[in-house]
Amino acid sequence: MNKDQVKGAAKDMAGKIQRKTGEAIGSDEQQAKGLAKQAEGKTQKKAGDVREAVHDLTRKP
């Protein structure tokens, strides 16, 4: 696991919490911010996944 995978997963989780909190308090703004943070986290995690795959492919046996 690399740092982008870890940070991305953390952002995704934080966004999910923010979105659910927004739903609980009836705040559309917090829900939107949470969704945006989730999307950012998922994107960062995918970038880390790609980087990890490339690293695995280029590593000599």
C-alpha cells in the first residue's frame, strides 16, 4: 500500500461521515461537501492503485 491509497481511503471515509452528518442535520451543503470529499478520496485511492500496479509490473523478480 502506498500513501495515495491510504490518504484516499481516509478522505473517502471522512466524506462519508460528513455526508451522513449532513443528512442527519438536514444540511444540503454538508451533504454536497461530503460527496465531493468522497469523490476526491476515491480518485486519489485509484491513482494509488495504478501507481502500485505499475510498481509491481516494473519490479524485477
